[in-house]
Amino acid sequence: MSFIKTLINGEQELFKSESLTPMQKLTLRFVVVGLIYFGFVVIEGMLMRLYEYKPLPFITEPQFFAILTAHPLVGIFGSTYLIVFGAFLFLVPFLMKKPLWSIKLGNWTFILITVGTFTFWFAGFVSHYAPLYTLYWPLPADFTQFSVWGGTFFITGIALVMIGSAFFVINIFKTIVYTPEGWDKQPSKALLASALGITGFRNLFTKNKKEHLVPLPVAAVARGSVDVALNTAIILFTGVLILVYMVAAILGFDLKSTAIDALLYKNWFWWGLDLIADGLVLIFVAGTWYLLATMISGKPLFMQNIARAALLVELIVSWTVWSHHLLSDQAQPAILKVVSGEMVTAFELITQGLAFFITLATLWSARPLKMTNPLKFLLGGLLGFALAVPAGIMQADVGLNRILHNTQWVVGPHVHVAILIGLTMTLYSTIYILFPIITNGAKIYSQKLVNVHFWCHLTGGIGMGAFMGMAGLHGMLRRSLYLHGEFNIYMLFAAICGTLLLIGFLSFFFNIVMSVGIKGVIGIFTPAKIKTKDLVPSS
Amino acid sequence: MVDSRMVITGQTLAYTFYCIVIILLIVWFSIKVTGKGKGLSVKPAIFYTFVGFLTVLGVSLHLITYNTIPWAEMDLNRSDYNPDKTFVIKVKDHQFIMPSDKLVINVNDKVLFDVQSEDLTYGFGLFRNDNSMMFQMQVVPGHRNDLLWQFDREGVYTIRSTEYSGPKGVFMILKDVVQVIPAKATN
């Protein structure tokens, strides 16, 4: 088949968008837009990387900081949330063997997160709104450097994402507990108790042990969704709080000095934000590893009950670790620094280590395995967290934090390696394993491109994290600029590794487009012709 | 007190060694799991040993650093110490307002840096001439931000804000304003 024909119709014309169910279309929409936003993030990352090396003539300094502000948010919400939510809205009904509670609500989740991400990204692009670091809105608010209107639109965009996230949580829990039409009444309370880990907890203390009604990966999704819900509430509340400051500024009032205590606010905010990084991400990832390991190996999960219990521990741990973000805040009580910041945070080494071991042991029980695409990306994902979690534990130490906080070490070996290698490679593994199911048997265009994607992503991501880390250990700060080339050697190598990441992503994106064809991509966004609540076509 | 550069070197070596081991482990696993052989279930004893190892590692890391990183104990209990010198530094409108042009410190002095923000959240860090960091802390308005440090060698240091406070924050740098001189010079 000619190149042009494949580009238009897809590999061997196997992908027929008109054969997709509404659920398949919904899932594919989440994934496609999530990947487009990932493209935004990679390009933004490269621009910043180059700017750190030498300021680019077409980017002003305020624009650089606006990119710096939008970059992690587009990555977290526009890319990761969309791909993860899309996959889970498909997988939870798939594993529960019943339809999604509401496809309509699923579509609203997709629309709100897509539009919300574009809104805050565009507001930042136009107005150069950049007071945030990571996701933190520092108070007191400073309006001398930023546009109030830009900020208002920016936060409205975030609010839309949060409403979409809330809809996702409702849909997940309703899907677990509801009774589909024509079914026998489902034991809603028992299902919910099983999903949240209450059944497992009770089993520890009774002789009459109840069976787990919910598969383990669904339990992981449910427990991670608790953190999504809490995080949504905190971010929404904080957004409203900042909007109060902004509306007051628009009306001519300065709320610079208010009753809101800066440190208390900082604790509140990091408690909520940490529910993402140290909560839902770790829980969702562990659950996904377990699912992938059982699907790849065809074997039951090793130490299933321990894995289930560890997910509950992880959820509770995620509510109590926020203080590791405040180890450099001298007014933070020492007891919080030691107990929450150091000791409870160290639990993540244990819970994530358990998930790592259980996944490897499950795979081991099925050897010899074929090195398939899902397996190789899963191993990459495992390696990513094995590298990034200990890096995080090191910086969550009272002594070491004094010389690591806010350096490139934090964002390099910890954040970028965790997200790019640990999380994203796990997501790629999921995409490769689900691809034939949600496309009704479409074929990947080129295995060579898959390999290019794998190696470029793995080496680029680890390499970039490593060079950022080296710069951090030599004193380079994050969210800063060095205009005299102080750290250029590290930034140059980090940029080369970033280029590998970009090549990897372009290979993947091109491969997917060639697999389903441009016609197929367009078809994903048209209304489904099959009217069914089933996940896949019945025949 | 041991210079923070020494601690960084130790950390770099430990983490690099760990990275090499874990990468080799995954490479070994990838080869073995796809190579010839029969699938065997892992013995629970190995699993529980691993859990025990992680628990010991997680707890002991902080105990070791507390007992080996010299500033850790002093930092947590700084109110129990009497500083040899105290410098009160104010921060406002993205500017450090210093008590004097230069902060002169004697080797082995315990120095308290008391930094007060009058508007936004900033950072306060001391950097060597090669741009490497000596230490840092956050500077939160409305709260006490104090850091006790003992300098064990002579040197000239630059103050820099270590927290993002908008684009203007990038330029919050006071070059070579901290001077550590021999103990004898002022005795």
C-alpha cells in the first residue's frame, strides 16, 4: 500500500471508525487529545531547555516564565489526566463487566478538561500570567507583575478542569455501585466497601472473611479517585480564593495584607496538591502495574491481598505526607517536619517498593515471556519509579533538604524521571495493550518506530533527569534563569536528551496516525453510528 | 562543621551507585524473564525480607543523616543555641535590605540569619563563587525565618533568592556580600 494511502486510511485499512462503539470513541478522544497536549508539553520543555542555555530572540523573559507556569499544568491535566481518565473510564466497566454509568458524563469530563486546559494555557500565552510555581499560588497575591484579567481566565480554565475531574470521580463510583437495567440488584454498599478497602480492613479482625467483590485494579482506581476528589475540592477552593483577590483588584481594592496566614495557606495548599503527586499518581500507577502484569503474564497477581492492603496504606499515607514540601520553612513546626515530612514520606518507599516487587514477581511466574511492546514499556515504567522515588525520599530529609530544596535536583531525577519515565511509560504500556481492543483490531504501522520511541523516550528521559540533577547538585535553582551561562554544560546535555524525547514522541505520534489513518483520526471525533452502551461491538 | 559540599559529594556517590544497581537489575530481569526457563513463583520469604529491607532503609536513612549531617540537629533545635552573631535581613519589593554592606563572619562562628519578608514569599540562600549552594531557606511573610549556620572555613559568598517570586525574583542577587574570615582577625 502506498504511503499516502496508508496515511489516509491507516495500516492495511484495518481501522474503521464507523465500527466503533460510543465508549471506544470516548476513550480514543481522551487519548488523542491527551497525546496532543503531551506534544505541547514536550515542545514547551524543549523551548525552556534551549532558553536556559541561551535566551531565544523570539521569546521574552515574561513569556519564558509564562511557559514555565503552564508547562506542568498542561502536562498534569491536559495530558496525564486525560489519558488516565480515558483509560479508566474504559477499564473500570471492562473489569466490572458492566457498562459505564454515564457516557454523557464521560463526554463532559473530556470536554471540560480539554477546554479548561486550553483556556489556562491560552490565558498564560496571551497575558504572560506567571505567578505560580508548579501549581502553587503564593499568597499574598502580587498584581504588580501580572495581569489580573489574565489570571482570572487562567483560574477559570483550572476550575473547568476541576469540574471535569469531579464528573470523572462521580462516574467511576457510580459505575462500581449501580445496577444496570435488567440486572439483578447489585449490593451497592458491599461493592463500595470492597472498592475503598473497608472489606479488606474488616477481614483483618473477623473470622468470617468476606470475598472481594471488586477486582484489584478497580480498587486502585477507586482509592486513587478519593484523592482526585479531595484534590479537586482543594484546588477549586483555592482558585475561588485567588479569584476573590483578583476581583477585588479589578474593583480597586488591594487585599495584599489580609487575615490569611501565608504559612497556614501554604500547608493547606500543599496538603491538597500532594494528593496528586504522592497520592493518586502512585495509587493509579500501582493499580495499572498490577493490571498490566496480570494481562501480560496471564497469571494471578503475586501476594494479592498484600497488594490490596498496600493500596489502602498508600491512600492514608497520601493524606499525611505534605510537610515534606515545607522542610525549608523554618516556621513549620519541627514535629511536622520529622513525622509528616520525613517518616511518613519514607513509607512511600515501602508501598511503591511493594508494588515494584509484586509486579516483577507476577511477571517472573510466567517466564519465558515475549518482549512485547506492553512489557518493554512496563519495565521502563517500573525503572522510572525505582529511580525517582528514592530521589524523592532523599530530598524529603531535614538535613539534605537544606541543600536540595528548589534546585534542579528536585525537578530532574525526581519529578521528570517519575513523570516521563515512571508514569508516561506505564501509560504507553497501557495504550499498547488496549490499542487492539479499543480499535477493533487495528495494527500498529511500524514496529521499528515503536522501538525508536521506546529507546529515545527511555534514554532521553533518564538522561535529561540525570543532567538536571547534576546541575542541581552544583547549585542550579529551578524556576530561575542563569544569564551568564553558569550551568550551560548541563543544560546542553539536558537539551540533547530533550531532543531524544521529542524524536521519540514524534515517532510514536506518526506511528499512531499511520496506524489508524487521518480519516480514522477524524472519525474518532464524529458521533458514533452504533447505538450501544457496550464497550466493544457485540459481534 | 563539615562543609555542605562534602554532604553533596556523599549523596552523589550513593545515588549514582544505586542508579547503576537498579538499572542493571532491570536489564538482568528483562533478559531472564524473556530467556529460557520455567516460570516459578517467588517464595513469600523473599518478599517479606524485601519488605523488611525497605522498612529498615526508609527509617535508617533519616537516622543516619540526623547523626551525620552536622546542621540537621542544630537546625531542629536552634532555639537551644546561642548564636555568636545575628544578622537581621529584610526583604521587600524584590530587594534584600541588609544591616550593612558586608556581613563579616569569623570561622567557626555560629551565625543566625533572621530574614523577614514584608510582602511576598521569597527564598534566602548562600552560594559559593562556583555557584554551588551552601544552604537555603524559605522566607514567608508574617513568620520567623531564621537559620543557624556554622562556617568552618574562610570564603566569600553570594546571597540569592531561592524561591520564585515572579520574573523580578530572578535578579535578587547580592554578589560577594558575605565574608568569612579567620577567627584570629577580629579576636
